[in-house]
Amino acid sequence: MKNITISVDDSVYRLARKKAADEDTSVSRVVQRFLEHWAGLDDRAVLQARLEKLFAEADVRDRDIAESAGPFSREELYAERLDRFP
């Protein structure tokens, strides 16, 4: 992660710091979220694609590992629930 230095008027900084504190965050985090939005990293389609890629990588990585978290068949997912009913 890179650090950046910006210059803002003292009064703007004081107001931003107060507003950030009111929102239980920091000025640094507010600027980080702004830059992510501005750079297009919060685009819903981009985020969905990243999430799908992570799931696909996890499936490939964990497929042959005993006691991994999946993938499970529908029958495996519902087996415990189905056993409760005659």
C-alpha cells in the first residue's frame, strides 16, 4: 500500500476530521474510499468478477483436500436436514 501526501486548508481538514469521527472512520479511510470509487474499483461488475474469480480459485485449490469446505453436491448440503424428517 502506498502512502500519499495531500495539502488541504486547515479548516477543511478540521471539518473532515470531525465528520469522519462522527462516522466512526478516519480521514485517511475516507480518502481511500474516494480514490477507490474514482478509480472505478467499486464498480459492482468489477467487484462481482473479482469475487467469482476468488470462488473459482478456492474451488480448484480445495477440491482434492480432505475435509475442505466444498464444493458440495445439493444432496450433501441437505443430507442433515433430510435425515430429520421421516
